[in-house]
Amino acid sequence: MSMHGTDQSYWQPNQVTEGDFIIVKATEGTGYVDPTCDTKYQLNKQAGKLLGVYHFARPDLNDALSEARFFVDNVRGYLNEAILALDWEQPGTQNNVSWAKAWLDEVYR
């Protein structure tokens, strides 16, 4: 079985998305919360979509534990309802597997 969905952030309109699921940007680094996250999340929840929230990693600026804690502190209302994901794409940091693993372990904890 295949599923279709999209990831959404500030740059996309606040609307119900096509497909089965939506993963919404929640945070970035240790100080940015996407101001459209909850609106997108709630619209798609009401439409019956499967849900997720993601954190845009900034390993070039911060340590993994600080970013993981910032993410969890800002997505508590979505826990046990949405999948949690790490957006790992900062140029020059893709080989820093230990940073990603530390972030994932802290979020899991």
C-alpha cells in the first residue's frame, strides 16, 4: 500500500492538503517556531488526515540536545497523535550522523 502526503511550512498556504497525510514544520534550531504550524495541523486534523510534525535541524549552529529539547517543548500538544520527524538537510553537515542520532535519542527519551 502506498500513501501520498506533503510536508508543509510557512511557505505553503493554510489549507487542507491533498493526499493521505501532512507533516508540518514545527521548529528550527533552538529559537524558531513556525507560526503556521498549528493552523495547518488543525485544518488537516479536522479533515481526517494522518499527521506529523518536524524539526528543521541546524547542526551548523547548535548542539543536538538543545535542539531536541526545544522541539519537544514546542510539540507536546501533538504527542501521541502525530509522528515526529527530523528534517536533515543543512549543507555540509549530512555526514554528522552522531548529531542526528543524539537528537533522535533525546526526542525518543
